[in-house]
Amino acid sequence: MGELKDKAKGIANEVAGNAKQAAGRAGDDPYLDAEGRKQERKGEAQQAAGKVKGALGDSI
């Protein structure tokens, strides 16, 4: 179950990060753009963790 939870959280963070990046670019706000990139990377890491858990089992 942890696999799906991590993947779902990862997707949500990627979507939120992309939205922040778009808002930051549209509003010429480099801080918001950077926050969006950070959140997108967090989402990518969460998805990777979910894939690892899926491959090894939820015991980790």
C-alpha cells in the first residue's frame, strides 16, 4: 500500500510544483518559480520511492 501512497503524493507534488512554476513565470516571481521546481523534484523523488517499494515490497 505504501507504494501507491508514495506515487500518489509524488504526482500531487509534481502537479502543484508545475502550477507554482507557471504562476512564478507569469507573475515574474523567481521565488515562486524556484519553489515550484523544488516541489516538482520532491514529487519525482516520492514517485521513485514508490517504484522502489513496489519492486522490493512494502517492507521498506
